[in-house]
Amino acid sequence: MKHLAILISVIILKSCGSSQDIASVDNTTDMITNEIIKGTYTLEELDNTNVIDEQLTLKFDSKTNRVSGFSGCNHFSGTYITDVNTVSFSELIATMMMCEDEANKTERKMFQTLAKINAFELSNGVLSLKNDETVLIKANENMKSKFRQGETNINLTYRASTRGFFETIWIEGNVLKYTNDRDLKEISRHQLSNEQLSELIILYNDLDLKSIPSLEPPSKTFQYDAAAMATLEIIEGENRYKTNGFDHGNSPKPIALFVDKVLSIKETMAKQ
């Protein structure tokens, strides 16, 4: 049923988005803007609901007119079109992860809301996505850390292993290292790009480090060797914060975006 709910959300958005592509916004034609939507925005409000803690995101690539982000349960991507102060979304597709009911509810709401968007306003890094004059989504490109504003140094170790799999990833400052060698003799080393480091810092600054050791894993199939057991350890100053074991690929929600970004960057570097 959860897979079906996500699929229905995507179908609704695609069907609505196609009609929105040619929508005219009579009530906003008086307000002309030369702003271009680009970059990554963190949602503050979704249909009059505060969603800062949900870490929902929208990332706009103005060169390709691609949009992507995190919708509460899954990551998604699609296209967007802008014309003066109008905007529409279409062809949105999402991954098919299993999530709790509350996360699925948030995701459905986000997709349904995006389908209604036909106008935007951008001011000082704050993006307002609207249906005519009604603001349905408010997002901020300059969201600052709730816990450690200004922190720019990351020092972490991510480990995942089972009888047939082993992986360790280290990030120290702007350097990422990884290996699949249990003896740690063959280690690959790459320098993070400014964009990769910036994306990591944004997500890192939203972590509550003190809560990390007490996070409960969403699943424990690693106990039966059905999945690799993973841990994340972060060092900040003289303090170490290490998670309990969790299934590789299914990390606790408060750190999921950050862990997914670390793994995504590592995979990108491994293909180079």
C-alpha cells in the first residue's frame, strides 16, 4: 500500500503538471521579476504547515531545467519551466523506499502541493511558490544551522560490513577516502569539490550530534546477516558521536539525508 500511495502521488503530479505548463496567472501579471530559480532550497512551510524539521528540499538546475529534492520519504526528480514569474513542474518521479505513515503523508502532501504551483516570487534567498496569489510553499536558500552556525570542518567515519561486504568511508575536511579492503591497505583518496563540500556542510549543520548515540535504527535485518551493518561516527573537537548499528541503506531518519549524501558522493567518485 505504501508503494501504491507513492505511485499515486507521482501520477497525480504528472497529470496535473501537464496542464499547469500552459497556465496563465491573471492575478500576478502586474508583478514582474527577472529572478532565476536556481540552487538548493530547504522548505520552511508546506501548505501553511511548518516543515523545517522534515528537511524537505528543492534543488533547481537552471541550465537543464531539472528539479530534484527530498520529499519526506523519497528522493525525486523532474522538470520545471519558468516564464517571467510563472513556474510549473512536470515529469516528477520518486524512488520507492518504504517509510513510516507520517513520512508518506508528508510526501503525498508535497507532491499534491507542487501540482498546484503556477507562480513564484524570489526575494533575498526566500522562494515563495504560489497558486495565483496564495503562497503554498516557502523555502529558504540560506537556511542556517540550528545547532552550529558557521561550522565548516567535517570529520567522520562511515563503516558498513557483512560476511560478503565491507566498506569504510572517511571525510576529513575537504578530503574523502574510501576502501573495500578489510585490511585497509588499498585506500582511494579524492578531494571534495566546492559544491560537494557545500552540500555536505548544509546537511551536517542540521545534525543534532548529541542525539546521534541514542538514535534507534528503523530496521535491524543486519542482525540476521540479511544486510550490512553500518555505523556513523563523527568527531567534533574532543567529542565523538557514534550511532548504534543500522542497516546499510536504511539509516535513522535524523541522519538519513546526510548519510545518503556521503554515500552518493562516494559513488560518484568511485566512477571517475
